[in-house]
Amino acid sequence: MTTVQDLQNAAKMFAARTDGFAAGKADICNDLANKLQRFGSFASEKQAEFAAKLVAWSVPQKSTLTGVKANYVAQLVAELDLTINLEICKVTKFRNGSVAVVHPEFGGGIFGFIKDGMFEPRANCTQEIIDRLTEAQNGGLKYLAELGKITGRCCICSLKLKDEGSIRRGMGPVCAKRVGYLEQ
């Protein structure tokens, strides 16, 4: 059975997270904990089931995949305060300064974090994402530009590439200047 303490701990875990899934869940946990403490039980069996799910969801997920070196990518994102579009995922910096690999659509979830130059995948991360991150790490700006050429979108800001120079470069002129990419 879920206790007041379980819900309070879950609230702390959700409050520390920055992903879209966690948004608002700390408040829900605290509300349920207050009601459980006040009334001694949940209002219904469904509410008790939901409380148990919230507690389970609050626990950080571990992945069976091995992390990879991603210091170059993390440094580029953190120092220039930008997001790198890898098509199947994006590497971005959160307000708290952490660098994450996220779903390409807003609110789609977090695949893992880059800490101390190493990518630490979550359970929802795939080998394809790890491979793409490794390619970006090893290939640098040249790889990112090639990806931009293939997708037709700037590898930095994700905007559609329109003019001939941007299409040839794989990134727009503003982003190219920002990252110091000179065509080879």
C-alpha cells in the first residue's frame, strides 16, 4: 500500500526532474499525500492505483544500454547554448545547465543525460539513438552538416533550409557563424 511518505518522496523526485512527463506530478503527489494524511485512506480504489503508479513512475529509469562518450557534443551545446538536431533526437541544454538527449518533438521525453562527457541512457533510449550520438561525437560539425543536407533542415536550429548556400552547407548562415563552421 502507498504511504504518505512514499507520495512525498515521489513528489521530491518529480520536482527534481525537468522532462515534460514529470510536469505537475509533484503537485499531484503532494495533494494525494495531504488527502491520505487527512482522511486516512484514498477516496477510491482507482485513486489508490494511481498513487501507486505515481510512486513507481518517480523512480529514475535505468537502461540496459551502455553509455557512450559525448563530451564534444555536450560542450558544443552547453558553451554555445544551442540545440543540435540529430533527426531522431535532439541534444539540448536545460535551464538548470544539464545537457540531455531528448525526443525531437517537444514533450516527447528524455532519452538520457550527458554527464561528465558521458551519455547516460534511460530505459526508453534505443541503440539507434546511441549510434547517432556516437556519429555526431566522432564526426563533429562536418557530420552535423551532412545530416542537415540529408534532412533539409538546419542541424542546429531545425529550420527548413531554403537558400542554396544553406542547403549546400547543411545549416543556415546564422547557425554556421555561431558554431564557427567554415565549409570544407
